[in-house]
Amino acid sequence: MRLPQLTAPLLAAQLLAPAAFAAPGALLEIWSGLPGNGVAELTASPKYIGPPDGVRILPQLSFDGLGDSYGTRTSTLLSPPRTGEFTFWLASDDGGELWLSADASPARLKRIAVVSGWTAPQQWDATPEQKSAPVRLEAGRRYLLRVLQKQGGGGNHAGVAWSGPGLERQVIGGKALLLPPVGKALQARIAATLRALTVQAELRRKAEAYMTRGETIPVKDAAGYTVSSEGPPPNDRGINVLIDQGHQTQFVVLWGLRDQMRGQGFRACTSLAALDSVLTPGRPCRVRLSVDELEPFAWWPAAEFNVVVLFQQDLNAQAYTAEEQAALRAFVEGGGGLLVCGTRPPDPAAADGWSLNRFLDTLDCRYTSVQERAPSGPAAVLRLGDGWEALARGAGGQPVRARRTLGRGRIIVAEGAHPFNPAGTDPPDVRDVKLVTLRETLTWLAGGRPAAGGDGKLPHIGGVGIFPEREQNLGGVVVYYAANQKPDVLQCIQENIPRAARQVQAWLPTRMHAEPYTIVICGGTGGGWAIQ
């Protein structure tokens, strides 16, 4: 649900005089960045006695879709349509309180309904405390009505309903609501907020048009949108890290190691695209944007990266193409850092056939099928040429982790991600060692060029930063895939899916949804995301 807005003439009327009570609506004030789920955590916050972070004008006492970690206060002068006894109901997520004054004075406010936990939208009868006792109101008088709501995480909303003489239970709105008087500072904030909402509405309109056509928003139209659901990491080092997931997508990396990197002050962006398509700064790459509750796909200029991290434990997953290998080598020789997290091939033939090993051969290194017992567990013995320095050895003294320089850049080949990624079962001392190893590894790798700097907002919405660069628009279905996909996957995309769609339509003709179904093909030997 989108927050309703007032028309321009009504906006002008409401801003004419602070003392005028004639403008319809309710004033919604928003304080952002507040943890907790209860109203007490809003009213006890030092921010609450200061100006709100945002304001809205509501034509009815109902809203949702404001995000997480905020608190709100909604105020209106209630004008009952007739005299008699009225009953009120409150629904909110998370906690909420409903207050009513015997007149227009805040000093006479009394709490009449409470939501202690949370309810679904307009779920008026979940608990007895949501319902007020009958209150006698007189037509022609104005009563101050106030709603306090606190949101922690997840769903968020608030709404107030009433019933009375000749009035079935319904959300309060229309002529019954009048704006309370506001000062000049708040008037200016309201005007600025509504101007911003006008801009946001236009951004949404454009996004919906592209989504309906199944198109990725071009770079020229992507400006003004939000490309990240998060800011820079704590203790930001200014170092951009690209985590390649286009050759094997692993949730433990997408939502595990990436967070550990951010916790150590590194900006981390995951990618499902072919590496050569994202390693040229400024080249368009496919991301997701944020506009209201929508997350449309868009082309966005690629960031400059200091370090690239490769992960592949499945030898049968997508190959590192010649274009990707050339891009990686140029990246390192130009000062970039490369961290390779591989595995032990089961036999010499598998080691020879593994495309990651063939790339490492060009760097005078490879994973062998010989196993060593390393501190972090079983690992492959590394075959190292000149210029390599062993960083970790197994029980038999053979190298399992090593580093070297190449041009102006630096490379580390490791026995996997486990030396850097704490597990939930790790004791505190083991966890601390892994985090130190992660921090020292990325810091050394990034030493070949200056930190990328900038605002620190790398693409990250919907769990992924950069999505595959190629697409197949089949009308009712759009498929995104990387250039490194295997022939059988390409055949499925280009031939089997269209054939299946035609057959399903022949069996069961149906009206297609306005927005195409989106399928994202991930790295590995199977799997993908379906996004509507």
C-alpha cells in the first residue's frame, strides 16, 4: 500500500495559517532509526522530543510500508458526524496506543486502546485491549485523537476504526479528520516532504512501466533511485570487495561471509554476472533498485573494486571463460587483489579438467588432488612455482595457502572459505582467529591500489548485489543468465522454456499477469531464483 497524498490546492490551503483548523486530514510524524517494538521505546527516546525525521498528511487513519526501526505519531482533530456513543479500535504492527482528548487539548489526552504485540492490518479483534469503551461525542465539537506506533522489523502498519450512531465499523477518514494547527517549521517540512513524494511517485510510475514490459531500466532513467538497502559498513575502510557467485552460488557466502566482511569494515558486493562484465568501472551492470515496495531491475554503472574473491568447490559448475580469465589477470596486474577459495580435486584428471585450475596454471599455481590435514580441516596441497610464498602448511609440511604479487597487484590462493568465515559452532577463540585472518587477508590484498572511497553504497537489494548480464525476454517470462552458462542451460532457456509455455497455454489458456515472471539463473550445477 502506498501512503496517500493530498492534492496541490489542498496542500496550499493547509499551509496558509497555523491556527486554521479547516484543512482535512491527519498529521503523521515519523522518527527513524529507533530500535525496539514497543511504544515506550519511542516515547523514551531523546529523538522524540525533537523534530520528526519525516512527515505525511493522511486522508484516513491508516498507513503502512514505512520500513523498519521507526516510530510514528499521528494526530488529528476528530469531528464526529452526529452526537452519540462511539467505539474505537486500533490495529498496529508492532506496538500501538490510541489516545483521545475530551477537547482539542493535548493535556487532556487519555489512552483508550492498546496493541501490546502486533496485529495484521485491520485485524480489529485480535485482543480485547484493541477496543475502547464507548465514548460519548458531540457533533460540532473537535476532539484531539492521537496514535502512537512503534515498528521494529518485518510487517509495519497502523490503523484506527470507529463505529457510532448510524455508522458501521470503518476506518476513520474523510470529513471527520481535520489537521491540528502546526507551526511554520513543520509547515515547511510538510511542503518539502510532499514535494519529495511527488518525485517518488514519478519514479514509481517509470519503474512500473519498465517492469510491466519486462525490461531493465536503462542507466539514463536509473538516476534518483536507491541502489542499496544499507549504508557503508561500521568502521568503513573505503575498500570495495567483489564476491563472485557467478561460478557457484552459496548462501553461506551471500548471507554469511559477506556480513563478516562488512563487520570488519570492508564494503562487500556479491555478483552473479560474468566477471568480465563487472570489472570495468562505469560499465553498466544489472542491479535491483528500491522504489516504495518495488525492486525493479536496472542498469547501473559498475563500481571500482579493490579486491575480487572467487569461490568454487563444485568442479562441474560454470567454467571461467577466456574473457573472464583475461579480465581477472588485467585486474590484478593493474593493482587489484584476488582471493581464490577452491577445493581439492578428487583425482589428477579432475584437477586437469577444472577451469579454475587452468586459470591458476597461468599464475604458476594449482590445486592438486593430494590431501593434507590443515588447521582448518582437510585441504588440497598447492603446487607452487617461483614467486609464491606459503602462508599455511598442513601436518605434512606441504603448502595449503599461499600468496604472490603480479604486476602491481596481489593474489592469495586458499584452501576454501572456512579459514575466514566463522561457523556458528566455532568457539569464541576460533571465531576471533578467523576474523583476524579475514581482516589481514583483505587488507594485504587491497594494498596494490588506493582504496576506492566514495559514498560506500555498493549494490545490495534482495540479497544480491549484481545480477546476470544476459537475458531472454519470452513475453510472460524473463530469464537472466551469465555468459558462462553451460550449453544445456542455454538450450533450456532458449528452447525448452518457450516450448513449455506454449504447451501450458494450449492445455489451460489463461490471462497473463501484467508483469512477466522473472527467473534468475545462479552459478553451480543447478538452481535459480524465481522473482515476481
